[in-house]
Amino acid sequence: MFIARQSSHIQEDIKRNWSSWNFGQEGFNGTYDELHTAINEAIESDSSFSISGFELWGSDIKNADIRELYAGYWVLVDNVNGHGKGIFGTELKASTLSEAIQESADAQYWGEGVRFDASDAKLVYSNKDIHIFEID
């Protein structure tokens, strides 16, 4: 099976091996301390805390899995879709790498994808921000 992933930071994605909601958009810029200050202020003032396109309140803020995606940039981790560790990509119908390369050029990289464990996948092709993994 081949899975394509669009990313400008593929090696970091592989190492991290988890995905955020909303494709990493609408995260929180700041230090760890600034993040926790903003979270605590929202909880104490009974207001929302917005991250990754979600508005969290009260216990949802306290229970949120928020992690650093890149230095000084924090996101809400997707622990719902596909359950468990892994990153998301687009499953390709191709049966050979050559077919996968062709298919990846027109693949849809938005919407729901499939989760795969990057530690079990083999990165077999990269072209700019499109990457193809082979899964046994």
C-alpha cells in the first residue's frame, strides 16, 4: 500500500509521529509558559481558549492534548480519527511506486485521510512537499 502526505517538514513529521487537527493551522504561537498562561487565564475567567480551529472551554481545555508542532508553535493533537499514534496521509490506489508517483500528483490532501505509523512506514519518494510512503 502507498500513502502520500503533503508536508514541508516531513522528517519532523516522521520523528514526531502524531498529527494535529486542522492540518496544523490556527495553532498558538508562543513559549510553553505563554501557552499555559493563556490556558489558565481562559479557565479562570470561564472563557474559551482557541487552538487548531477549536474553541475549548473549562474541562475540555484541561483535558486537551496540546503539543509543540514546531518550535514555539502549539497545536491540538488529533487523538480521535484513527486512534493511536501516527500521522495522516492520503491512501493511494496504486500498486507500484511509479503509479503512486503519478497518482500523488492529483491526489486530494485535504479532508479526512488515513492514519499510519511513520515508524513502520518506509519513505520511498519525495518531490518538493509531496512524499510517498510504502506500508507493508
